[in-house]
Amino acid sequence: GAGVLRIVTLGDSITKGVRSGVKPEETFAAVAQMQLRAQGIVAEVTNVGIGGERTDGALQRLDKDVIAKRPHIVTVMYGTIHSYVEPQQTESRLTRAAYEANLREIVRRLRERDVTVVLMTEPRWAEGSRPNGVGEDPNVRLEPYLEACRRVARELDTPLVDHFAHWSAAAKRGTK
């Protein structure tokens, strides 16, 4: 309706959020809606996160699952799936260049529709996460992708929520 702030959260399983130990009302989309409403902002936050999705998949469904909802704001958080190296593999699932190009295209297509885009870096992998297919801490591959996300935000003058930086600072302070 009129006066409703429509927000769509686009991303992978970290955006979807619902999993063992996380109820639908505990996802960041649900919490954001609750907090906005508590401040008197009539907000409707629709979570369209899909587990395992990459930016190429997001582009394929952007019209149907995002633009069709006529959002005012869309949050975009990807990178973990892209950067990960599977067991018995030596390369990330999608190149950093492709990830960056896809992010730019998502921003471009949403802005064409006068949507405010908020880019988000993914949170860091927890300490002691299983090494990736080349035996590295998965954060080693993830960080350059998130640097690309920060670059897109800077160059396209897009708001950025830097979860990775926030969680990295927390980890340095000893938070598990």
C-alpha cells in the first residue's frame, strides 16, 4: 500500500538465514522489519535469499523475484559461494572478475528502476572452519571477493554494510 517502505533482501543462504538453530523471525530481514516498525516506519521486508545461489543466478531471477515486488530498497549480499574452493578442486566456483561484473550489473538494473541498492559483504567464516579444497582457511579466498564488493560500492556510490570487517574486528577482540 501507499506509505509502505518495501525492502527486498537478495542473497544466498546467509541472507535466507533459516536453518537449524535459526527461526524465520530471527533472520536479519525479519529483525530489520521489526526494528523499522518499532521506529514507526511502516516497512515490509521480503527475504528472497536462496541457499547456494550466486550472482549469476540472481541476475536470472532479478525481474521475477525482485523488481516485480517494486521495492524501494534492495540489499545484495553474495560472495561466500563464489569464492569457495570445493574438495578436489583448485579454483573458486566463480571468478572474482565475474562476481564483480555481476554485482555491477545487479546494481545497474535495480537503479534503472529507481531502487536504492545497499551492498553487503558476507560475514567471515568462523574460526576453525574446515579448510577449503586447497587446504586454506576459506577466508583467504573470500576476502578478495569482498574487496571487489567494496570497490563496486565505492565506484558506484552505493551504501555498503561491511559485515566481514565488523566480524573480523570482533574476532580480533576474541569473539568466537
